[in-house]
Amino acid sequence: MQRSKSKITRRKLLAGTAAVGVAGTAALVFCQGAFANTHALGENMLNIPPQDLGRLSNGVRNYDLNIEHGETEFFDGLMTPTKGINGSYLGPLLRMNEGEDIRINVTNSLNETTTLHWHGFNLPASADGGPHQIIEPGNTWSPEFKVLQKASTMWYHSHLMGKTAEQVWAGIAGMIIVDDDQAKNLSLPKTYGVDDIPIALQDRFIRANGAMPYAPSRHDNMMGMTGDIPMANGTLGAYFDATTSLVRLRLLNASNGSIYTIGFSDGRLFKKIGTAGGLLANPVDVQLITMGPGERAEIVVDLSDGQNVTLTHFVRTSQTEVSPEFAFLELRPRPAIKTSDPLSATLATLPVPVVADAKNTRRFVLDMQGMMMGSFIINNAQMDINVINEVIPKDTTEIW
């Protein structure tokens, strides 16, 4: 059972987010007064997932994950039935290194089938954890693979056929950090839990009795279910006390259907340093980033001005105007923060695909059949778990 570290009521949270939602718009000059109520919501210390470094045995790094039922106290005194991994809601942060051989022992302690999928990893199909690799209740699945990723922020989640959305909604998901030698030598914030923070962004519905049911409408079945309560790592009204002038946030859109436009409450610039594919070639100054479900982004925010600032989802009201919708996390610089080293100007060497090397061109047409409860199709074919539609030779370049 996971309990909140401080008190927050559902009424207070919803009152605050509503106040943010009706704020005026700004044309890249973000309304500051609109966030007074949001700041008052920062009553719960951000939950930072425990970092699981695994254990080395005969040259293989092993992790033990238990998918289980639980109860989580999102609101003070109100218990919500949830699912989690090594806990009541969400899972630990798995830390691994490029080139390592790893084994992940996944035990299903639920009263239903599930899977666990390593989202975005380059690995054999036998270790993928997709819909075809069901873990029955009481069983343990132990995939093994070599980490081929460069430094990046990844994640893992349930991928059960027909139940992925429901099980992720309940909490079966977690984050992964992959390190490599080049990234370890860069000047970047990299102290976990101090200036390098994973943030899973979600929204959920929670009823007055504490229930958080997955109850999609027809529209939700097409577009993904969305909620009205924002969470950061399962924390409502979250705050983080920053002790360094630069803070790196590893953002994951872990929502079911929401597309977030993320920025800071005062419109300050921040550095984007990575995407779902890993580090960028160079840091880029941005004011807003857009993230779809499953997408990751690494950003660095400068807090040397000592001002509290809120990580916020905005909505566009016109081509040039954005309005704050709700806040995920308040960053609070401590009075005597440590001055961070400047960021490295070059982060990664990214090879550019050569069009002339393409051996084949494939065309994919994504469409939908029927209305509301229709089927998603690619090239007029619906997904069939028993059919392999395309075969691509390894280490070849193609145009899709």
C-alpha cells in the first residue's frame, strides 16, 4: 500500500486545477498570475521511484519484478484499488548499461493474465513482452537480452492483447534509464533523485469512493481514455525541492490518451537534450514541447533565479496563443542552491541516414473501418497476432 506523504483533498486539487484551466491566454508571454492556485497545490512531495540497479550474476545483470494488486492513497484518507510493480502503483526505475546482458524475472501475482513489454528496445522478439508472451497468474517469465541502446530514457508496461489500456491505467508501468560511457563523461545533471529526476506524467479519474475504474466511452476506445486529475509519478499536487541550479527532468507521457504540450508556468526557456531515441546532438532552447502517449523527452531547466516554477500542460487557443490547462509539478529552488556546471555543447554523434543506401521502399496506409467502434487497419489489414505482415532484413536501410 502506498500512502501520500502529506495531506491533499480531492476538492482542493480540483478547485486549483479548475482555476488554472480558466486562465487567460498568452502569445508566448505566459500568464504568471494564473498559477497562484497551482502553487498552493504543491502539498505532496514528489514520489521518486526507487532505483533498481539489478544484481550481477555470472556476468548477467538480474532484475526481479512482481506485478501485483495494491491500494494507493492518492487523496488523504481515501484508498484506491490499483496495480503496480514491486509496489501498489507504477514500478521501480530500472538502471542498465549499453552492452550489458540482462535477465528480468517477471512474476505475475495478479488474479489475471498480463505481459510486460520493454518499450522501444532493440531486442529479439522472444524477449519483447508483447501480446504474444502472456504471463499466467502465479507464473514467472524471465527474458534475457543484450542492451543495444545508447544513453536514453525508456519505459516498460503491460501489453496484454485487449487489456493494455486497462492495465496501464491501473498502474502497470515503470521507467528505465540506459547509460553509456560517452554520456557518463558529459557535463549533464546526473545524480539520481537530486538533479536527475524521472517524471511519469498521467491523468486519471478518481471517484468519490476512491475507485479509479477503466470505463472507456466509444470515443475513448478510438482516441484513448483521458482523466481530469494530473499526476507526476503517481503524486497529486507534487512539489520537488531543488538543491542545484540545473535540474534534468526525464519526462514520460504515461497517459492512456492525452497529448501534452509541456512548458513552465512563467514561459521560461529550457533546454531539450533528449527524445525517445536518446540524446540529441546538441541542447536546444525551447518554450514548449508536445508529447504523445508513450513519448519521452529529456529537458534541463535553469532555476538559478530562485523562483518557484510549475511544470504545466498548456492548450493552444490559437496559432500564437496558449493557455494553461493543469499543472503536474512545482519546482522549488532551495535558498542556497548549488551552482551546476554548464551543459556540454555536444551531446551525441548522430549518423545521418543515406537515402541512396535504401534497399527497399514500403508504403503503409493507416486507416479505420467503421464508425466509433471500428477497427484500426494498416494497408487494409487488421492486426492478427498470428500473422507477420512485413519482414525486414536486419541492418538494412529502407524508406517507409
